Amino acid sequence: MKKLFLIALMGIMAGSSAFAAKVGDSATYAITGYQGLDGVVNTVTAIDATTGDYTVDSTYLLTGGQTQKETGTVPASAIILDDNLLSQIAALCGAAGGTVEQITVKAGTFDTCKLENADINGYTWLGDVSFGIVKSEGTDTNSGAAFTMELTSFVRN
């Protein structure tokens, strides 16, 4: 179940936006409405010098205080926007079919681009943060339950 959630997040990154990552970049998200999962911490731990692929460690914060760790590879092709483009998200938003919104989550207040995300039957707010995602809300396609994922903290090197 957790691996599917990570794959969905990586799909959001590849399909909508992403970031120019550096080793040590991380993002912590609080998740509500996703059965058994309260949050996730994603951290870039390596970048393959030959392929440019990223190694991302994910620590899932399970309901009840337990954690589960997984490591995955994000292809270099999914990391499509650089820091300069992310900082111009508001200017690029309309061209991508989104709307500019300023939203506040635990990690702070961000200028974002709100995009419809068919993969989750909901919306994703992209901004100038590690992994590009400030907030997502949608419906779990397996259970039909509504969920929200919000950025609570991030490190960007």
C-alpha cells in the first residue's frame, strides 16, 4: 500500500512538476484520510553520476507510531524543472492550465499553482519547495476515501 502511494507521488512529480534535487533535500508531509498512513518523509540520498537518477529514501509514518522505510529510484527524466522555473511557478501556472493560489500549510505560506490531478481525482498545489508538492488532496482509487497530504517541513540545499 505504501509503495503504491510513493509511486503515485512520483507520478505527480513526473506529470506535473518536479525539482532540481540535491543530496539531502527532503520534504515531510502529514497525510489524513489514507488508511494506516499519517505521513511520509522523502529524502534524496544519492544522485547517480552516470544516469542522473535520484535515490529517494521514504520513511512512512504509520498510524500507531510505527515507521516503515523504503528506498526507490526516481528517473532523471522525472526531475524536469530546475530551481529557476520553480521560482517562477506563478508566471507559468496559467499556461499549464492551473490557477495561482497562495496557501498556508504547517511548513509556511506559499505561492502555488493549483492543478487538477486526474491520477488522484483531485488537486495538487505546486510550489518552490523540495519535491515541488505543497499540498495534494483527492480520492484513493482503491477505497474511495478522500485524503489530504500537506507539507509540514522541508530542507532544500
